[in-house]
Amino acid sequence: MLRLPITVLGLSVAAGMALAHGDVAPQPVDTDALPDVGEEWLTENPYRDAGPEVWAKAIETGDSGYNQNCARCHGLGVVSGGLAPDLRYLEAEEYGDEWFIERFQTGYTQNGITKMPAFRELLGQKAAWAIRTYIETRADDGALDEYSGRLKEIRDSLSRMSGGDDASALQADLAEIAVEIETASGAPVADSPAYRAANLILGDAPIAKAATEALAIGLSAAH
């Protein structure tokens, strides 16, 4: 069974679409909680294999950074509406990393028109790899379909729980589902509603409530 780091991940996947490009200035990303990666720009994601706590923090940071700076063009939850490439399908390995980091640093211009600004100086390398980690852990299209019925049952069970109820059995179910949900990039673990809820479910009533909300948001976004 997947041993999930007990980290409260942000739920900004449901946030409103952020205005990122055009006349709107890129928004800074708070990366203080992430390990330093040095001055020289890397070609491979340093947070991918840095351990579960760092990985989870990179997803949390990248979630916020992506939704503030990338979602307008690349889509909420990294699901492209066709205006820009669907970044979920960049391979979670060095080849995909190289493409991502080159585009992040230099931007993209077509026929003299800036389609994507250069973020190298604006956001920095730690933000780049945090956003990359968030992107590569998105679930593949339809990956939740097989489990949506059970996830709805767990959501409803959580919503009926009081502060003293034992949710460990539901957490175990969520952890088992989490390892089965496939990413679009080939990354081994998806930052799915099951993953988020499994982390959030442990604790007191407000945390159980947050787990219920994570499932509700994730199931809604999947449809």
C-alpha cells in the first residue's frame, strides 16, 4: 500500500481561472518551503525523487504557482482547452523536463507575437520545478472513472462523520485507490482527489471536512 505523507495539500485546483499572460503581470510564487536547487539551471526535475515530504510540498507550491500564472492558457487542472499544449502529457523524465524548462525560461513567440512570456527571471528555478511537479502528477483523462462510484460513497460517509468517528478504514480505501490512478505523464503517483483526501482525512473534524471537500472538488472537476 502507498504510504502517503501526511501533508495538507492546497485545494486551489478549484480556484477561478487566473489571468496570467497578456497585459497581466506574472504573480510571484512563495518557494521558501522548498529545498534550494542551486544557481545553475537543471535539466531534470530535482523534486521528483527528493522524498515524499518534499514532493508533496512541491505539488502544493506548484499548484498555487500554476493556477496564478499558467491556467489561463493551459487550463484549470492542466486540462487544455486547445489554446495551448496539454502539458499533462509531457513525459515525467528528462526529455519532458528539458522541453518544459527551456520553454519556461525563454517563453514562446510565434510570427512576432508573444504566446508565452519568459518566466526565468520573473519566477525563478524553484518555482519552475514546483510547477513541473504539479503538472506531471495530473491524472490521465478518464483515470477516475473506474473509482468515481466508490469515491462518492467515501465522500458521503465522510460528510456524515462527527469528530469522534474513526475514519481509518476510509483512509485505507482512499490510499489503495490513489496508487491505482494513472498519470498522463507516466509519473508513478497521481495527485488525485483520492490522494489528497487520504492525506486530509487523518485528524479532527475540520480535516475530515476538508477531505470531503477535496473529493467533491475533484469529482466535479473530473466531469
